Amino acid sequence: MAAHELEHLRTFLTVLRAGSMSEGARLLGLSQATASSHVQALEQRLGTVLFERGAAGVVPTPRAVALAREVAGPLDALDDALAPAAAGGTETIDLGGAAEFLGEVLAPRLDELADASASRLRLRFGLADGLLDELRAGALDLVVSSVRPSQRGLSAMPLVDEEFVLVAAPRWRLAGPPGRADAVAAALAEVPLLAYGDELPIVRRYWRSVFGHRPDALHPIAVIPDLRAIRAALVAGAGMSVLPRYLVESELAAGRLVALHEPEMAPLNTLYLVARTGELDRRDRLRALAEAIVGIARA
């Protein structure tokens, strides 16, 4: 392979991981025009389009994802072999996951994770399906996922079960002693609802598990795709929502939030720690990071 073709592949992989041509160029110290010309040359060489370009950045085509999966390992290995002389042997590990879990559970102990893995960590927030695709493509090294991956080439271990709690400010506490489930559900329909998504993904799971039916009577007054922002709105008295217990533990203890209903069996969702198959066996630092994450999450 010619040197310029190797450079084009490295530019392609960096742009894919960065999600934009301009950011990829910046990371490589290139002009955006140069980075774009590298990608175009590679597209001509392969006879296929690698990115769909839009206002928000670039989206890799299926062919680009497949190519990244093929070249990421060799290119990263080459970079790792050359990096110690310039960077003192420090490896960068890219960790993906939901912003809430990474921000609330892992971020406060990043120094422990960095020390355990002897690596520099780079966090990426997103939804599980997109992050798992990036993991397969080599853009991430490890993902905390809210779903068990079905893609080939990925291996998952159960990390921790997150418990869901129906919470609101004390002003919305239901009057009287707990009644039958159907009576509780009817009373809750009078409380304003804040949801994570239009389809009420977390609320729907809670309602079906606890009350045995979909929350068809509920209509959110606001949809906020950030659980921490929902928490802040609930503390201010905006209404109710269903959140992971780890996210509201201190608010419940301080009385800023209350559980509107406490079922005998709280709904659970398993989080998984996912890596490319065989990577934890091959990479000592990645395995050390995974073990440290497991220890923190289960504590």
C-alpha cells in the first residue's frame, strides 16, 4: 500500500470517529479541504460513497462502517506502536454510554478509572444502538449499553441492574393510603408527566411492569431527552416521571423528591459492558478499565 493511501485511510477513520469533516481535519492538523480531498480520493479508489454529508456533519454509509471495522485495528495498532516515543506510552481508550450513567456514576471517579487502566479516557455520550455501531466500527473501545447487543463481533457482560422509580416533588404526593394498582394508576393520570421521548420509553416500561397496561391515559407536558434535566424539573415541582434510582437517590434522601408509588417488585433494566469479541483478552489496559468499571458500578 502506498503511503498516501495509508494517509487517506487514517483521515477517513478519524472523520468517521469525529462525526464531521471539520473536526476530523482539526484532530489531524489538516485543512478541511485537505481532509475532504483524502476522503474523496478513497471513495474514488473504492468506487463507493463513504459518507452522506449534511448540515449536522457526516453520516457513514454501511460500506464505510464495514471498512472502518476492517482497518481500525491495524491502523490503531500502528499508531500505538509509534505513540510511546511521542506520548510516553499513554493509550487513549474511548468509552461510550448514556450521558446520565457515565456522568453520574463514572465521571466522579474518572481518576480511579484512568489510574487503573494507565490510560487517557475519552467519553462519548449517545443512545445504545448508535454507540454499539460505533464500537463495531472501531470508533469506540468499550460501551455501557442499556440493551444486550445483537450484532456479531460484540461480547457483553451484565454490569448492573438499574431500578426505576416513579418520582415527583412532595407537592404531588398521592393523598390517602396506597390502594389497588388500578386506583393508583387513575390517580397518577392527574399528575403532569415529563417524558424522555415521545413514545414514553421509560414510563411505558414502568406502567406495563407495575400496572399491567400501557400508559395510554398519560400525555406528557414536556419531552426532555436528558434524564438529569428531567430530574431538575421534577425538583422544581413540574410533575412526575420515571427515573433510575441512582439518579435520584440523594434527592429522595433529602426529601426534594418522593416516590409516588412503591410496587412490591420495582422494574429493573440490565446495563451491559460491551467490547469487541476478544479485545479484553488482547488488551491489558482495556481489561483493567473494564474491571474497574464493574467494581464502581456494582458498589
